[in-house]
Amino acid sequence: LKENNAKHMWHPMAHPADMRNNPPKMIRGAKGVEITDIDGHTTLDAVGGLWNANLGYSVDSIKQAINDQMNELPYYSAFRGTTNDKAVELSFELNDWFKPEGMTRAFFTSGGSDSVETCLRLARQYHKVRGEGERTKFISLKKGYHGTHFGGASVNGNANFRRNYEPMLAGCFQIAAPWTYRNPFGTDNAEEISNRCIAMLEDEIAFQGADTIAAMIMEPVLGAGGVIVPHKSFMPMVREVCDKHGILLIADEVITAFGRTGDVHGSRLWGVAPDMMCTAKAITNSYFPFGAAMMGEKVVDAFESNKDAVGNIGHGYTYSAHPVGCAAALATLAEIKKAKVWENAKARGIELQNGLAQLKEKHQIVGDTRGIGLMAAIELVDDRPTKTPASKPAIAAAFDAAYEAGVTIRVSGNNIILSPPLVISPEDVNRMIGALDKGLAAAASV
Ligand code: PMP
């Protein structure tokens, strides 16, 4: 197995040389909040699958729902002229989940990248049906991550994810992300940074021409780019700017929906109602590849009242509204609601941030710790004053030592990223801090 993994699987996020020296861990089993590799080594999964196994791996009701649906209706298309009962039930349920954000319609997808693509396409279509067809551009945040399809990658805030695929979608531009640790403004005052980013946004809109811009897409809390938590003023101000210029606001909630930030959704954390929301990941607790692009009244109304202009929509996937995915989502949402997992995420998140702050006191290699709810990052640096990123071998050593000590973490660039299941206990938080302590010591000794 190990040999074939290196030979026959494409691991695009691992450099071929890393693959030989440091092949991926091969996971064979999972139970509760733990995973076990083929050598029988069990670790606490501080990555939560990939921000998505929010309830852990032993949720019988979801497995049962998937099994029952497989027996009842394993698949039928929801494309032209047909749909399925579970899809309708789920759209009704989501209507309830997103009431405060005013999202009334769902379009079901197979994951986050599909949900993003759907919202970007709908944004252009929204303006076209309203006779504003020249509005085609997209704004996003540097450090934002929006998946790997061409549209999503075009609005990606990390140039490394675009470089190999140029030319990208025309008319996509980014403004600085509002974070205190690294920013172009020479201050660490979060509110001032938020204001400066908004000023930058206004400048860029004026430069591009407001009536050329279709939408702004942003994560309420930036995830894959290194867990950047904006000041609470930021997203409400983005909402105001978008409204002023007739620009749609798309919240990419692929990570933040359904509890991870300590609130039910990321937009709710900031009290903002976007025009569309992209969800995926935790919606089926990772057990089925699935997502939902949510649309607010404004967008729905534009389509409803301009039926002739809409014409052939030309958007849909073979697996849109897959009945097994819908059944998995219904069972997952029932569990999330029952356990109110966002409350545990908030409480454990505070403990986690306290633990990380202590690790920063102890280890010089830690430049910054940040996060909210159960999404957190530790940024490793060679030198605190210059913030020079720590070396790749140092970061790899942190991963290995933490794994050895019984916790799987995720490393990305010079960050350690933590996104454990939202059902972890205070003891699990201590276990994470203990293993990270060892990981950071190992990184410092490289
Ligand atoms: N948007 C965000 C905010 C994400 O974090 C991700 C995945 N990490 C995506 C979109 C893409 O989702 P997927 O990998 O399911 O296509």
C-alpha cells in the first residue's frame, strides 16, 4: 500500500520530493474524534477531516440515513423535470437555518468549489437579467480561499494557487485582508486596519468602475489562508459598500457555516445578511460530498421577475441534489441542532486560544496565534521582529512530533492550522496543547 500510494496516487499538494521523504499518513479507521493509521497509531484529529467532520466519526444517525436512502432511492437526477423528496425537505430545512440571513432558496452541489462557482455564475446572471450585463468583475480578499475551479481559483487571494493556471477569469481583483499580524498599513490596531481595508476597497471600486463589478466574495473568517479573524466592523462595512454600489455580497461559508466559529454561521457572527452564501463541508459532516449555494430574496426576485430574460439557465450538475447527500445533510443538521455544537465550539475555542497564548509565551518560534471558535492558527517564524517564516523542515518536524505525541495537525505554508471536530472535550483541548508543545519544541530544534 505505502509503495503504491507514492507511485500511483497524485498528491497535488505535496511536492514529489516531499512524497518520497515524507509520504502522507495512510488512515484506515476513525472513531469519535480520533483517527487510526495503517500501523495502528491512533491520534486525535485536530484537523476535523478537513474542517468538515464537525460531529466526529461515530454519528450513527447519519450513517443510517445514508444507508436507508441508498435502499430507497440511491440516485435520480434533479436536473430537468425531476427532483426528489429529500432535496425538497432539505431546502425547507435550510430555509429555517438561514432565516436571519434571509436565504430562501438552495441550489445543491457536490462540494465547496461547486457552491462557489454556482454563486459566481449566479452573480453575473443576476446583473444580466436586470439589464446590467456589463457588471462582470469580482472582488475578493488577499489570503481568501475559494476552491479550485477556474472561477473560484480566479478570486483566490493566494497567487500561488493561480500561478500555474493563468490566464484566469478576467476582471478579478483583490484587496488586503484585514489582519493584525501582517498587513501593508504598519499598524496592529484591528479597527484601524478594518477601516484602511475598506478605504482600499472603495478606491479599488472607483478605479475599476462600480458599474463593472458583479460581486464581492469573502469568507467571514478566512480559513485556509491562515485563519484571519477580521475586526467585527469589517464585514458590516463591506455590506454597506456593496449596497452603495449595487454590488452583490457573496459569503463563502464553506468552512464557517454550521457552527465552526462559535456562532451558527460566520455571517451571523458579524450580523450580516449577504446576498448569497456558499456552503459545503460540515453540511454532511464529511460523510458525503455535498454543498448548498444559498440565495437571498433579492437574487431570487431578480430571476422571478425577469423570467424571459433568464432563458436557458445552463447551470446544473449531474449530482445536484443527490438524494443520498440530501439525506446525509438532513441527518447531520438534525444532530447539529440537537447538540447546538456552536456552543461547545465557542467554549472550547476560548480554552484553545488560552492554551495557544501560553505556547507563544514559551516558544520563540511562535510568531502569532489567532482564531475564533474552533478554527485556529499558529504562525511559525524564524525571527519574531522580522516575522521571517519558519523553514519547511521546521514545520514538517512540528507535524511529525505532534503526530507522534498523538495529535494530527495540519500544516500549511508556515502555519499550523487547527480545526478539530466541534464536539471535542476540554481534555481533548489539553491533549492538543500538549502535543503542540512537543511539536513546537521539535520545530525549534531543526
Ligand atoms: N471555499 C472555502 C472557504 C474553502 O475552505 C474550501 C475548501 N477548503 C472551498 C471553498 C472549496 O471546497 P471543496 O474543497 O469542497 O471544493
